[in-house]
Amino acid sequence: MAGFLKNINFAINMTRKLGQRTLIRLTWQDNSMAIKKAVVLAAGEGKRLRPLTYTRPKCMIQLAGKPILQHVLENLALVGVREAAVVVKYKKESITQYFEKNPIPQLKLEFIEQGEKYGTAAAFAEAESFATDVFFGVAGDIITEAGALKKLAGAAEGEITVALHKVNEPEEYGTALVKNGKIVGFEEKAQNPKSNLANCSLYVFEPSVFKKINAIGKSPRGEYEIVDILLGAKAVEIEHYWLDMGMPWQLFSANEFLLSKLPEKKGKIDNSIIRGKVIMESGAEIFESVIEGNVYIGKDTHIGPHAYIRGTTSIGRDCDIGDSTTVKNSIIFDHVNAKHLTYIGDSIIGSGCNFGAATQIANFRFDEGNIKALVNDVVIDTHRTKLGAIIGDNTKMGVLSAVMPGRMIGDGCWIDAGVVVKENIERQTHVILHQAISKKKIGQKGID
């Protein structure tokens, strides 16, 4: 009986007495799967997301006005988690300082630095002293819904429970083979995968799992990987939105999903046309401009005059999008200026960038084909016919400069006036246009 009552909250209310008999009403609530703790992995860099991750960890990329990690933590809080250990390493100060200034209501955070061992299992192992009860294990760079966590918790069974999600391109993921509700095998980016169920990097663990975690050896790639102990685990298929972002252009899908969930919030709008949903933070204003689509505008950002913002677009805080500038289906981080005649289409722009007058970012090929991008020296088909530029923090674009579709420009670059960027630009590079100029007097027939 004691075991039954351990997780049952009950209240006894005496209603009336009939002679020596007492009638009672028993109300109860089963809290057996109310998981109060989580371990969140946020130590990785995300090299394939460069140049954005040169200056921040992958989990701190900004979508719909917040870092990805903040979306993850808020979902955990929504399903009842009250304490989270966040395992950090790469550029850890950007994480700890941000959440010191922006705490999550009802969620106590503890930051643990990952040691010299690499891999997901090594990261989880760092939180052994924290995770003394059943806990969520979650990647800090996954976009999903609180409902997915709720379903995972409700179906948890045994020492390990794993969330899986059907994907259209299983060869791009680690996929699980499932039989009778249990994981019986894994394939990592197999050319001809036998399963389309991707590992979501969402788990429920019992504390006893650390005995297995600590016994994991190095994988062939030199890391300690949590998948090595998932055979035999309970498998739970989730149907909710889920995205593990490996490439920069996947951020557009995540941004679209997150903006679709936000309620409209209008601010100061003067003499403007709004066709769609706007989410405006304090101090933001739109004047003499046109907005079409779901658009997020951060704190103290000014749109106008004569700006045109369309598609699904997020613009961070303290930005200035000005005269005759068009922004289409893009993600713009904080402190970005594009004040004069600029076109930014299907692009991701890091913090602190400045666009000189008439900067143009091309996002479409003449042959209407898929745009290819060079990522870590590998040419990748993005499967997109519209893709502009991925630009790192604090890059300056000169007047009349242009960028061809799918190009990436590193952080801290200077692109001189008139330059047409046709290839990726490494970080902290000054790109200079050399012109061959001839001069002659008007009426002169030739030049000596």
C-alpha cells in the first residue's frame, strides 16, 4: 500500500455522517510520470552551421526572437520540469550570461561544463550527481513541441525510453530498427536504411542508467555515444513537429513553425499596410511600410520608411530596416542595419551586420535549378530553388555590392563597394575590387 500511495496525491473530504458510519469522498491525481528534472546537452559547436556558429554555440542561434536553447527549456518547463542541468563547453559564457539575464520562469538552471571526453554519453555522464530521479535527456538544439515531451513521458517504461520520428530522408539521420516496441538496432546515415524512424535525441532515463553510461567505450570516431546503450530501450514514436538542424537552410523551417505558434502582438504602427500576423516587442515600430506574412520584430527595431517585409521573417532587436529595403523570408539577428535600397531574400544574417546602400542578395538561379552550397568543403544540394546568403556576425557590405545564391560569408568581413561575391568568404576577410579604369578627354578619338 505504501508503494501505491507514494505517487498519489489524495484528499479526503467528510460529507456527512449517518449514525456511526462516515461517508467519505476520495479524489486523487496520478503524478507517477511528472518528471521534474532534465539534463540538456548544449556543449556542441555545430560546425556545419558556420559561419553562424563561429561566434555562438549551435543552441544559441536565434529563431523567432529567442535562442533555440530557450525554446527547448521553455518546453520542458511547460511539461512540469522544475530543475535542468545544462551541459556546456563551446563558448559556454554566451549561454550562461544569456540565461543569467533571461531566466526561465519556474525553471532552476544549473550549468555543468563537459570535460575532455567528447560525445553525447560523455555529456550525460557529467550530470550524474544532478540526476538522482527519473529525468528527461534532451539535446539543446532540437526544435519540437511540449506535446512531444508529454507523450514521451506518458509512455516511459523501464530504464530507457527513446523518442523516434518518421523522416522523409532517413539516409540523413541515425535511424532505429524497432520490433515489438523495443529498439533492436541502429543505422547511422545508411545509404539504404531499413527504417525511417529517426532518433530524436529526446529520452527519459532512470538514474540507474549511469552505470551503463559510464561503461561506454569510444566509438570508431573517438566519441562516447549514447546510442551504444539504447538497444532494448522502449521506443515511442512521436507525430509532433521535430527538427534536428544540421544545415543552415533548415533554420527556415524551424522559424516558420515557431512563428506559426506565436500569438499576434502589435505595437506602434503608423501609416502602414499589414497583411498577415505581426509579433512586435516593446519599442518596435513600423512606419510607412508594408508587411505581408508572419513577421517577428524584436525590441527597439524600426521598420521604415517604405520598407517591404514579406514571407516568414524574423528580425531581431535594435535593427533598422529602412528606405526602400525589402526583406523576404529571412532570419535577421540583432543590431543589423539595412537602411537604403537593400534586398535581402531567403537569407540568414548574423548580429551586427551593416548593409551599404543598394546591397543585393540574389536568391534564385537563372536556370531555376536547386541551389548548391559548399559546407565544410563538401558541395551539398540544398533542395531549395530559393536561397540567398548565410552571413556571420559583424560583417559590412559596401554600397552596390551583391552576393550570389547560396554563398556564405564569415564573421567580421568587409566586402568593398561594387564587389559581387561568387564564392564563400572565410571569416575576417577584406574583399577588395580592383578595377581597370581608362580615361580620355571628351572628343578625343583614341588613347595613347
